[in-house]
Amino acid sequence: MPEAKIKYVDGLQFIGEASSGHAIVIDGDTEIGGEDRGLRPGELLLIALGSCAAMGAVSILKKKQQDIKNFEVRLKGLKEDEWPKRIKDVELEITITGNNLSEEAVRRSLELSFDKYCTVKATLQTPPTIHYTYKIIDGNKAGKNKPKSKEK
């Protein structure tokens, strides 16, 4: 089960840490108070979709013994004008470079990747139920409520 943690740094900058042990810097655009020192959340969504589809397709192509030299996915997300500015349309342009690639193998690997194996695409098409909880810790009281021990 994938897990992640987002930790506040400063301004609108956060560090996203995944259960795999890897981390990424996330920040906002300067127009909204960020410092442009990391990826935007919407960019991360496009990267997640493109990389999920690419990994599936490349894995299948390798099993089909296709000689892939490069696999590139360019994505464009079209946002709605009003908040929350949902990405309402995504265009993917896939370029595969290799030697003697079979058009049928490429087509089938993309179909399987998108329609059967890409967790991100499946999640976007049938959104999960999202729940949240929260807790507030008063910074003025943090550490002051420790149990006291009696000295004899």
C-alpha cells in the first residue's frame, strides 16, 4: 500500500516523502506566494499519470523483446477557470525510439498499459473516496504537558 507524508518547510514549500524512502520538493508559483523552488501539485499529477503509463508500456515492450532506445511522454493538462481549477482534460503525446519496433507491439503495449495496468489512470477515471482527519497542537503548550515525575 503506497503511503506518503507532506511536511511544511516555509512559505508554500513542502517536502513530499513516500513510503519508498524518496522525497520531492513541492512549491507554489510566485504569483500565489510560493518561491518557485519545486514542482506544483498539478504537475505532480501529470507526472504520475505519464510515468505510470510509460512504465507499464516499457515493461510490456521489453517482454515482447522490442529494442527501445527512448520513451518520452509529453503531457498537457487543461484546467478549468474557476477554483478548484480541476484538470479537466489531459493530452499525452508519446514518442518511442528504437530499432525495428513493431507497430502492433507498440499499440498493444500502450493499450494494456492504459487500460489494464496504470493505477493512476484507473484512479483518475474512478476517483477514490477521500477521508481526512486533523488535530491541532498548540505550539505554546507543546512540551509543557509532559508527565511529571516525583523525586524522592
